[in-house]
Amino acid sequence: MQGGGSHIGHESLADAVDAPREWSINQRLDTIERVLFALARAQGVDPDAAAP
């Protein structure tokens, strides 16, 4: 096994952001938002909390 780090499937993420089929801009932005919220939660950050 090479690298030893975790692999998050960057090809899948790139496909979601790149939208291999014809997605509207709203669908693309929604996908990006969901990915960012999931990453924040994985790091213990509450993305729904208001910033100071």
C-alpha cells in the first residue's frame, strides 16, 4: 500500500463537482455545499453554527 494516508476518492469528488452530465448550476452548488458540510462535520465543526 502506498502513501499510508486516507484516500477520499478524489476522482468521485471531481466528478461530482465537474458534473459529468448536464447539471444545472444550482445542482452543482448544492453538491459542493453538501461536500463542504460533510467535511466540516468530519472535522468536528458545526457548519450550521453562526460565525462570531
